[in-house]
Amino acid sequence: MPVRLVAFMVLIAPLATACGRAPEPRAETEPDRVAVAAQPVFTGSLRAVVQATGLVVPAEGAEFLLVAPEPARLVEVMKAVGDPVTSGEPLVRFELAGATSDLARQRADLAAAQARVERARAAVDRARDLVDRGLIPRIERDAAERELADAQDGFQRASTGLKNAEAAMGRSVVLAPFTGLVAARLHNPGDIVQPAATDPILRIVDPARVEILATIERIDAPRVLQGATARIPNPQDGSSIPLTVTARPATPTSAGMVQVRLAPSGPVPIAVDTPVAVEIDAEERTNVVFVRPEWVVRVRDESVVMVAVGDVASRRLVTTGITTDAGVEITSGLKAGDVVITQGHVGLEDGAAITVAMR
């Protein structure tokens, strides 16, 4: 009997212990929150910018291609690339075979014309004397006077021809038409050169008178207006060199591109023929919603902006308009007052729990 009682109590003790202890409630864990930075969208005005490639070129009248006046041998070239030149300074000297032979012929013609005049004048004096003495008829005197007049006319023509030949010989030395510098030298002494723009000897430019020749897409041509402001970077200090569009875009090239000329408002410390990046101010949009370009994420063919809605991230598909350094226009998907996630938005899931730090 005592043995059974002990066994019963041993069995009951664990059961009582188990029944008397209430189960502990399971704690619910909060989701991890992503720390992000955010700020409201911008509203205001944006100026569209047309990006273009450009080239520094001489302005009208600031470039001189030195070409031979006729087929000639180049005797002397006084300047090298980069050399400064002064207006009226000799640049090259030619051996002009045609001009030389023409000068010799014109001198011979003038000498012959002079001799003819002297003979005709002597004949007139003799005829007049004989007529006065009644030895020959007046008709012979008249003929002698006509011969003298013809000889004098011939002398005048020969004199003009000689002056022209001397002027042609003067073309053997070419002078600088303005002050500038030598941008290119394409021939050396001894070369045979042709009187064609495709065979220049020197290219002289005035570095103080330059402009920018920009190339833009044909689709952007209506957006670029005469008088529009523009700029190129200054390679010396990174500042902007202001420009002005001087004319509407010209007829498109065969490649579908359009050229635009822009004038600087001051000196351009960039050498002629240097390529430059050009920004041309186009249309202005007012009272628009816009964000910084880096806040917009491209996902396949869509533009996405992450918006903070309380403590939850919301994925918004947006439609963009013009893009400038100041921002990207948002034409749909955002409205004034929306808070855009500016840091931590890349890779952030739609609906993710967030902790927002406003900037």
C-alpha cells in the first residue's frame, strides 16, 4: 500500500507542474526600417538647354587664304605656323613666269610705240614744211597728222599695258591684309603652286575675331532662336564664356544636322579650330514640378521616383519633360507637396518601411 501511494504522487507531480504554469505569449517583431533622406519636389521655372558640338572659327573677314595669282614657283615664305603678322607685312614671294614674260613684252611694245610716235612727229614736221613751200599737196600733210594721232594712241595703249604688267609683277609679293597670326602653312620654297582656293600657301586668322559654329540635331532647330543666349566652357578656369545666337539655324546638311553661328561677347581664349561643347538656351517652362536628375531612376524603359508616404516608400512612375542642370521636369506622376526620397532610393522596394530624414 505505501508503495502505490508514492508512485501515484510521483506521476501527479509533473502533471501538476505543467498545468499550473501559463504559456508565455510570443512577441511580434517589427519589420526593419530603411533609413532614407527626402525632401519636397521643386516647383518653379526651368529653361531648356540644347546641347551641341561646336568649333571655334574665324569671324567674317578674319580669315585670309593666301593663294598664288597664277601658276607659279614659290620663291620665299616669310612666316611659319604660329608666327604673328602685321597688316602690310610681306608674307610670300613668287616667281611669276607669265607676268615676267608679259612685262618684257609690254616694255618692248612701249619702246616700239615711242619710236613710232617720234617718226610720225618728224614726218608731220616735214610735211607741214613742204606744204608751206608748195612742194606737196595738203592731203599728204593730213595723212601724216593722222599717222601721228594713231601713233600717239598706240603709245597710250602700250603705256597702260606696261602699267598692268608692272602691277601683275607686284603680285609676286603678297602682303598681310590684317594683323593676326599664321594658322597654317601648306607649302615651302621651291613648290609649284596653283591659283586655286584648294591650293593655299598660308592661312592667316585674326584670333581676336572669332565665333562658334555649332552643329545641332534638325529636330532641335525650331527651339533655337536668333538672339538666344548660350555658353561654352573656358578651359583656363572652368568658367562659362557667354555667347549669342547670331542667326536662325541654316538648311539641314545631308546628314540631317543643322549649323548655328554664335558670337562671343568678349575675347575667347581658345585657339581657332578647337572643338568645344556648346549649351544653347531654348524654351522656358514656368510653374512646373521638377526634381534633381539623380533622383530619377531608370528601370528598363520607365522613369521611376520613390516617394515617402509617411513611413512607407511608394514607387511612382513619372513622365519627364525638359532636362537641365537645374532639374528634370515631371509632367505626370508627381505633384506639388510630394516628398521625394533623395538618398537610399536606389534599389528600394515599393512599400518598404522607412525612417525619413528630411533635408
